[in-house]
Amino acid sequence: MAGYIRNDTTNNIADGNIINAADLDGEFDAIASAFTQSGHNHNGDAQQGGEITKIGPSQAVVVTAGTIQPATTNTIDLGVESLRYKDVFINDNGVINLGTDSDITIGYDEATTDSLKIAAKDGAGLAITLMADRGDDAGDEWKLNVADGGVITFGNDIASAGTYVTHLTLTPHATVASSKLALAGILELSDGTAAAPSLTNTGDADAGLYFSAADTLAFTAGGNAQFTMANGVIAPVDDSDVDLGTSSLYFKDAFIDKITTTGVIELGHASETTLSGSSGVLSVEGTAVLVAGAQTGLTTDYNAARKIGRDADNIVDFATTDDEIQFVAAGTKRVTIDADGLTVNSGSIETATIDYTDGDLAMTIADGGAVTFAQDVTVTGDLTVNGATTTVNTATLSVEDPLIILAKANNSSDTLDIGFYGLYDTSGSQDLYAGLFRDANDSGKWKLFKDLQAAPDTTVNVSGTGYAVGTLVADIEGDVTGVHIGQLKKTASDTAYTLPASPTNGYYLQTNGSGVLSWAAVSTTVDNSSWDGSGADLAVANGGTGASDAAGARGNLGIDTDDDVQFDSFGVGTAASGTTGEIRATHNITAYYSSDQRLKENIVNIPNALDKVMDINGVEFDWSTEYMEAHGGEDDLFNRKHQVGVIAQEVEKVLPEVVADRPDGYKAVRYEQLTALLIEAIKDLKKELDEHKQGCKCHDSSK
């Protein structure tokens, strides 16, 4: 288009001139004509207007000869959830850069790999996360990770959301054959067949492992099944078809409960000895060593004169005495077994355990001589235990003796405390001790104690860490004597305390200041002198006002008309919370704040109000348990746990004038003063909207 050309060629529209309607009509017609034509491009020509290099609210987007970019990093979205772009076209070998340092790039590599390429920066690995259900829960995410060097891992956050456990690892090496695949879980294969097993070797497709039946693994070679593994059974597929070892390759040791064979069992590399069975007869071919010398078979040998041994001094003797077996070592009879049992004739029995005839463990002897009995021990005589410590680990200790003697050797000097104590733990981290003892260092007084943190030894350390006097709960009969008696309390509704020499009804009990109690008559008129005889006014803490007349009482209570009224907390229509400085009311609180212009100076509008509002978040939140407990817990009126509001620290950064620090160290916000900020923010927003509307008229070529 030709662009806008000024219509007022006579310069009627100028300062000091009279402007006629025709002058303005002509000018507006010229402007309208310019914008109804196509081709207005702001190319910098005089009639087109300057180039548009910054667009959007607050010039948010910058256009240069080669780029379209935001004016400020991380402030502009491409589209929104409800308004989306259609297609994105990026040239060959171009990339999408992600991250402030372009740590990750996505692009189409036409030049080398002809593929979609996702790349991390030099020297860094790459992870691709696949998320279901926004990844909110454990198990919703899978992560494919390529480390620098080429190791690929594939893992899931099954245990904890965002924390991955590797399921599969692929480690490349110099060749494909030397690369390694590690699987953390279970590998499931198809059943396969003998000719096409499920698990094979490259180049040998008919030899491997397959699943021949339910709960059965089969091994195949050359397309023929060789043997199977089932629950408790390893068996050849065909009878007498599979050997265990060869004539040149032998197994080492075999641990077998039972051997059933129709073949031959060869023992020894050179097959010096073979075992074979037929018709219930075991045949041994080769050399079998029985006692001494070579034998060619095994036979049953009964001989009343038999002595078997290494030499004459080390033998098992069946010959010396009938119905007796003697074991001789170093020429001396050590052990005898006869009809009565086993007798140790010389030396001792060295064994770790002694068992009953049915195999039940009876006694264990440890290295060093310590003995442990597995079951009950009965001592028919006296039991004497010597040593520093006797430990009884039992749930119940039963003693028939009516009296238990403690500190039996404490008869030379009274230096030991006498009593007993127990261990307990109230915190989960500290051993504590409590008990009853006679204190040898305090005239033999009996004491209850608790909370001692170190176990007593021969004495109870009354100065030890945590030591405290214990509490006795009991019904006491008889007189209570002593120089010190603690508090006397009534603990039951049916209990009354009777004082001696009860006087006339209406008397009261008084003390002379030395602990002596006496009865006194109550005066019909009570004045200041009736309380203590001094005439002093009774303080508020003692139930009075601390004043002799009504005016003085009002002044002392802080409600005199000439004095300020001050309360720690105040309740209107409800009980006070008990929190210092807090006011509660069950209905409206009406208050007016001084705001007259005549009371103010240095008045200016709040600058950048909209930006300040954008830095403050309106939030939903729950009060902490500490706060709720300090303010009386949750109720329907004042302390609802879930609330809405702002964060004082955020407000303080942009408008510190409305944030205060309370005496308890926590911050508070004057919410009513935020109104001024919101007013100016709305005005700023209105101004931006008006400017935006004018800008849209300029850029819309259809108008």
C-alpha cells in the first residue's frame, strides 16, 4: 500500500489555529484509507512505519534478521493448553535445544545417520524417561539411560516414585560377541521344542534349553532331547542313553542317598575299582581295603578273639572280656563299653555337646569351660555360685524362702547400700534404673528412686545423672511421724481427714508461722486486718484486688477510666485463646483506620504494583501441628487447619511495610494494607489492556 500521507497540506491542524470539522474528517479518511489497503508491512519506509522488532505485552518477543526470541529468558510459551500450533518444520540437521546450557538437543540427522537424534552435551550421559499417569506414583516411570561410554540401562521406579531400579543393562565391548547384557529380573521364554529350543547358541539352533512340559526343563542336542529337570528329578529322556562323565573325564565327588543301576559304577581314573549290582548282589571288582592287607571281597566276620588296631598299643579290643569292648590308646585302657553303658577309665571326655538318647541336646560345653543346659537343671544338694556376677534370665523367679538375705557380708562396716533395682526405658534411647534401697550414707534411710542413668554397683549414686526420688502409692495405716511430711491430698470422694480437737462449727485452721496449727473463729466482718493482722491489702494473686476501696480495685485491675485496659488475650462471645495478643469474637469486629489526607505526607502512588502482585502467591495451606496446639486445636470457628492466604516472606520482598516480626519470632502480614497494592495493580493492568487494544488495531491488516 502507499501508506498514510497527511491530508492537511495547508497546515490548518496546528497550534493556535481553528480546526474545522472538515480538516479532521479529511485526516481520518486518509488514515482509514491507509489501513484498508493490503501490503502495510512496517518495512522502515517513511510511509510504512518503522520495523517491528518487539511484539507482545511489554515487548515480550524480539524479532531480528535471523531469530524470533523472547526478550527475557524463560518467560514465553509457544501456545497454551487450549490454543495449540499445528505442525513444526525444522530443516535437515537442525535441532531443538533444551535447557539453559543446551544440555539436550533433539533433531533430524540427515547427513550421517539419517535418524532422529537425541543428544546430550559433550562428556554427559543421556536419560529418556517414559511416564504414565504423570509419574505421580511408584512404578509409573521407566527410564532409558545412555552413559558416556555407551552403557545402556533400562529401569523403573517401582519401589519409590522418582528413584529408579535398573532392570536391564547392556554393556558394549570391542566386539558384539564380547558385549554383555545383564537382566535383573526374570527372563520369560517361549516353550520351544527339541528341534527349536527356546534358548540356543548362535549358529547352533537345535541345541539348547526348552520347556517340554509343565514344570519341566529339557536339554536338547542335535535336535534330540537328552535329559529333563523336573521337581526333584533329573532324568534322561531315553532309558540308558546318557552317561555321567566319560572314560577320560570324571566327576569328582558324589553325595547320594541311593544308587539304583543296571550298569557299572567306575571308581578311580583308571577304573581300578568297579561296582555293579545284579539279583540283589553287590559285586566289587578291584582292590578293597578293609583293615590291613588286601582283600578280594567283603564278608561278615564274627571272632571272639578279634583285636583291631594300628599296633599293640592302639587297638579296639573285643577279646579280653566277654560282652565288653575296650578302647586302648598308648597302651592304656581309656574307654569301656559294656551292658551297663560307657565308662571312661582314663583321661577325660572332650566334647562340645552332650545329647539324650533320642538326639535332644542336653548340655553344651564351650571353649574355656562355660556350660549351657538346654532344659531344666535340678540340684538336689546345696548350690554355691562363686564369681563377681550371677545372672538369671527368666520370666519368673520362684523362691520358697520367706526371707531373702542381701549384703550378707556387710557386717564389718556399714558401707554398702541394701536394696534392689530394675531397668526400664521411657524414651527408646536411654537406659533408666529405678528401685528401693537403704542408703548407708544417710543414716540408713530407705529410699525410692527413679530415672538413674547409670546402673548401681555396691551403692546407689544419689548424685548420678537423672536420679530422682520415686513416688510411693499406698494406703497407710497407723501414725505418720517424722520431721518432714509432704503434701496431704484427698484422693477419693469417700475419704475425709479428721483433725484432733475439733472446735465449734465455722472455725478455721491457722498457723503461727512455725508449723503449729490452731483453730480460730471467723470474724463476721472481714477487713484487711482479718487476713494477716497487718492491715495490708490482699493482692489479686491471693484472691483480692490489692486495694481498700472500689476505685483502687478498678485501677489495680486495669479497668479504671483513666488507665488503659490491657489483657494478654481477649474473647468476645467466646473464651479467650490464651495466646498473648490474640482477640477472638464469635461475630463481626468493626474497625476504622485513620486515613485522612491531612494526616499524611510524602504521598506517592505505589510503583510497579502489578509486578509486585505477580511476585506474591495466593496459596492454600494447612497450619502446622505446633501452631494448632498452641492455639487450642481445631474448631469450627477459629482454628480450621486448612486455610488460604499469602506467605509473609514473599510479601516482605516486595512490600516490607505490611510485614511485621512478632515477639515470638514469627512473621505476620497486615492483610488490609494489601488492598492499596491491589488497587494500583488493577490500574496497571487496565493501562496495559488499553495499550494492547490500540496495538491490535495497528497490526491487524484486515482493518
